Amino acid sequence: MNIGSICQDSERTLKYGVLVSLTILSFVVVAVGLSEGVTILLAHLFYIPIVLDAYWFRRKVPLFATGVAALYLLLVAGFGSEVLVIFTAAGRSVLLVIISVLIAYLSAQLHDEEQRFSRLVGSVNDPLIWMDGKGTVAYVNDAYCTLAGTTADAITGSTYIPIFFKNTFTEMDAFLSSLNAEHPTGIIESVTVSSDGCEHVVQWNVRTHYTEDGVISGSITIGRDITALREVETALTRNVETLKAIFS
């Protein structure tokens, strides 16, 4: 058994211990409350273990919530409560199950988006352009040409403004001037409409090279198409905010 599986087993055991402890504590408090005539408020304690169970284990069938809800209903009836109180407890029991199903669904969605995010990291092609100190293209690959809507033959050997500078020499000069021999790298993020008509969010890493006099002798730029990553980040944020709202 490797270390990873041991850690997973210990984490799962800890989660089960927390759930059991919270559930028993909730039933004890609710039972004491019922004996003192408190029939409604203390039942909110059951939300804590039910929400944690649904969030941690993402069960498609809410067995835990159903069991807690059934025991709670039997506990209320066992104290000889009035019909109205039992009816209210039944409604709350149904709500406990519904909350469990909703949390499990949202947690599963979040888990799927997290896995998709991890699969996307490092799985994209790197657009590349290499230019000399005069801004002449020495090399460019097909990935860059696809994004820029051009061909290697059309720009190789000619003065060229990379697409992430929005076709202005002023912006390119200002960016290159912000770099120096001690700090030769810079990052630019741009949204580009490629030849396929779709918008692509690209993160560009520019590394400049200098002569002994501190003059730029050339630059190599590697871009990463992070469109899918941005989409997943948005979905992750949306699911996290939804879960936060429900927990609140």
C-alpha cells in the first residue's frame, strides 16, 4: 500500500469520525430539547452532518440524509408530540433529504470541473515566435500562424508586430523598454480572434536577449492558449460561489 492510499484512507476515516460525532451530538441535543418542549429550532443541527456528508462523498442516493431524517421523525413521534409538530417534522425531514441531494449534485459538478482543470494544465500547444533585435521574424511555428491568421512564409524575414501588441509599435516598444538584462522576461495576456473565427485567451511569455552593451539582440515568445482553462476557472468559481451561498 502506497503513501497516497494510506493518506486517503486516514482522511476518509477522519471524515466518518466527524460525521458520526456530529450526528450523535445532534440527536442528543434534539432529544434533550424535545424533552423540554423545544420542537423546531434544534433540528437545524442536522444540517451540519448532512451537508458535510453530501459535500465530501457526493452520494447519488442520499442514504445518510434519509436515515437521519427518518430517525429524527421517529424521535419526534416517540415523545408523543402533537400531530402538527409531527407534520412539521416530516416536512423538515423531506427538506433534509432535498438539501443533501442538491449539495451532492453541486459538489459532484465542482469535482468534475476540478478534474477537467487538472487535465487541461499542460495539455495545450505552445505558439512560438522568434525575432531578432530589429523586430524581424527569424522563426515562427504553425500554432502561432493559426492564431494570427497568417503563414510562416508571409512573415519570416520581415519586420512584424506580434498580435498581442495590437499592431502598434508604440505598445511593443513600451513593453520591451520595461525589460532589461537583469529582468529579461515579461508576461502578456491577450484575447485573439483566430482564423477559425473563435476567441482565444493566450498568455504570452516574452524573453529578451541582450548584447554586452545592453541592446536587445532578439526575443523569443512562447504563448499558451488558456481559453479552456479560463472557461473552467469561471465554472469553478460559479460552483464554489453557489456552494458558499447554500452553506451560508
